Amino acid sequence: MSTRTYADYSAPLWKRWLLTRETAVIVLTAAVVLYSLANVPNFDGPLTLKFLLQDIAPILLIALPMTLIIITGEIDLSVASIMGLSSVLLGVLHDAGFSVPTAALLALLAGLACGALNGFLIAYVGLPSLAVTIGTLALFRGIAVGLLGTKAITDFTERWADLATDTIGETRIPLVMIPFAVLAVAFAVLLHFSTFGRGVYEIGLNDEAARFTGVDVARTKLVLFLLSGVVSALAGIYFTLRYGSARGDNATGYELQVIAAVLLGGVSIFGGRGRLHGVLAGVVLIGVISSALRLESVTVNVTNIIVGLLLVASVILPSVLGWAGSRLPRKAPSKDPATAGV
């Protein structure tokens, strides 16, 4: 595999922001939205936007730290299991007499502990993130299912359940978009406008070189997995209150949806490349496609096939274009007139 360089970041600013995969995903998302509005029955209905945003809210939340993790060349497959564990803890603690805010706070701390375990094993023990998070995926899900079994806790305070499904004023935008917007701005600043974010890219390009430039690689990775754990727990709390049910199998399979959206949004699975706005567009694109197909009465299996094909195409296309570009004849450099006769 060829060594990755900073060549992508030496181009003019307008080219780096416009002629990119991220821009292509945004344009494709806008095209799919316009097509759906014009051709899909009830896509422009009063509840479509609300349900669409509620459906993708957990994925939007988890995609924020996952983007940074994959840019470093690592991965976190345990996020959905942390969602399930936080869901169960919220239900069990509330059932034991704790208020919803107190139970939610303890569930967030549990998510932080899960992220700390992942981060310690990966950053300081030096184990591969794929192996670690496959293991903790099973561990956290096993704890969640073990605490509740096949039971479900549904007696949540109506006020908190309504809060998870209410909208902002008379708009169709769910209230959950407010904390998401705050977190999105915070992660965007962290990744694109801070020394920490530059370190994230440097680790993804070459972690050994990053160490020589003064980046604390281990601490950076630990912080990212801590963020992933606590944000996944937050998504699990929202998921539980929205559906009014705490179950050990809540959010099963969500880790694949998050990773698919991150890769579709232009983040390189090898690390060192990606922007947050492309990832958010990727999440919205998958959500819009799923919503439109559901309104067309297309089965979930067919929807998964279409999204999977789209993801495969997004991964293969850059390689195909790069190969095609290398096959094109190159213009020979012109000679210096002063040395033309030499």
C-alpha cells in the first residue's frame, strides 16, 4: 500500500472544498430529496421530516466521534452495544426509583467507562481496535441482555418520553436536533479548527511521524474513545425515551449504519482523510433513501441492498477514477526557450 501524504491539502482552498467526495455526497443528497419531493407520495407530508430526523438522530450523534476515530485509522464497533447498555441502565435505575435525569446521568457515566476501557486497551496496551471493539461489542451487549433478559421496562415518566418526541415550536424539527447541533459545532471546531484536530489527521496519515511532531497519540486516541462512549450512551438514552422501552437488544446493528454513513461521507477507512460535513450528508442521504423507499412500500431487505450498493460504489469509485486518470496520456512538459537549442 502506498504511503499517504499531505498532497490533498496542498491544493487551492476552493478546490479542496468544492471538488471533493463530500461535495458530491451533498449534491447527491439534495438531488435525492428533490426527486422524493416530486415523485414519492406523502414525502412532503407534515410528519415525514419529523420522523426522518428522529430516525437518524442516534446515527447523527454517534457519527460525530466515529468520524474522528476512523480518521485516526481506528474503528469502534461497540457503539450500538453501548447504546443498548445505557438503555438498560436507564430502565433498571428508573424502575428502582431513580428519577430519569439521575438515571440518565449514571447511564452516561457507564458509557464513559465503556469508552475508557476501549481507549485504554487500544491506546496504552496497543491492541488493534477492530479486535478490541468486537470483543467489547459482545461484552457490553451481554451485560445489557443479562441485566434484563427478554423483559422490557416501559413505565417511563410521560413528561420525559414526550420530550424525546416533541418538536421545536410549530416546526417539524425534533427537539433532539438542538443538542445534536451543539455537539456538531463542537466536534467541527475540534476536528477542523484546533491543534487536537490536526493531530487526529496526522495520526491517520502516519502515527509514528505524528509522535515525532509532538502529538500525544495515546492520549488522543483515549479521548476519542471516551467521547465515543459517552455520545453512544446519550444516543441510547434518546432511543429509549423515544420508543418508551428499555431492552437489552435495543439498537442492534446500528454500528454498521454509522460506519456506512461515515465511509459514504468521504472518510477513508485507512485514516488521514475526511470532513465532518460530508459524514453528516451521508447520514442524511441514507435516511432520505430509507424514508422514501419505506413510503413506496419497499421492504427493509431491499432498502439494505440499495444502501449497501451505494456504499460499495462510494468506496470503489475513487479507486476507479484514480486508475482511469493514471491511464490518460500526460502532456509533455514544454522546453525552456533559452535551452531549446541545446
